[in-house]
Amino acid sequence: MAAFEAVVEVTMREVLLRELVRALLRDCYLPREAPAQMWGGEGSGWRCDVCGHPIAHGEAEYELLFTRPGDSGLHLHRPCYEMWEIERQRP
Ligand SMILES: [Zn+2]
């Protein structure tokens, strides 16, 4: 793959991820508050709460817990987590 095509692909993925995270925040599927607790580790096959794909072994997984009652927490890929951190703090 040519370098230009690789850059376009990465950019497209970011654009789609941003739109997805914004929609999930707007519809309150994702919280805007900072997590009460957070762990990073290796993927354990959980479905990512942003993109819906399983977080495979060998991939980084972030587990987030919130203080809301009944909250079961979030499991996120690293890029999905980073996008959520950016977008949740946007006014
Ligand atoms: Zn994900």
C-alpha cells in the first residue's frame, strides 16, 4: 500500500471513530464524567463499548468504572478510549 493510501485509511478510521463516539455521547450511551477507577491491561475478549468489536488478546484494553448506581463499567480499545477522552471533554 502506498504511504498516501495508508494515511488516508488511518484518517478515515479516525473520522468514523470520532463520529461514532459523538453519537454515543449524544445519546447518553457513553458517560461524560471522568471514571472513578480505571485499569489498563491486555484484551480479554470483551466487546468494546464504543466500536462493538471484541478486544483481542495482545491488544490493549481499558476498563473504566463509574460511580453511577448500577453501572457495570466500560471496556474499551486504546484508540476508542482516547477518542472518548477527547470528545467527552468537548463542550
Ligand atoms: Zn473499540
